[in-house]
Amino acid sequence: MNELIDGFITAVTLIVTLDPEVYEIAFRSIYITFSATLIASALSIPVALYLAFHDFRGEKRAL
């Protein structure tokens, strides 16, 4: 149980002291997530709009 508490205390200490490595990892994660969201949106929104406004074969079965 002491290892869990020690790990938690270490994590809080790294966050509170603004450890550069922790913030680099956090911002990289946010950057990658944001980029993936933009790419997915750029691909899926045009397809969704096309499907919403055009007739296509199998439309009745799909809905």
C-alpha cells in the first residue's frame, strides 16, 4: 500500500512543481488527440453530408 501512496505523492509533486517532462507529455497527448479529431472530421463530415443530401442504392435498408 505504501508504494501506491508514494506513487500518488510523486505524481502530485511532479504536477505541482511544473515538471517540464510531465507537461511535454501532456501537451503532446493533447496535440495528437486534436490532430486525430481534425483528420477524422475532415474525412467524415463530407461523407455524412453526401449521404444526407443524395440518394444512394440501399438507402431504404440502411435507414
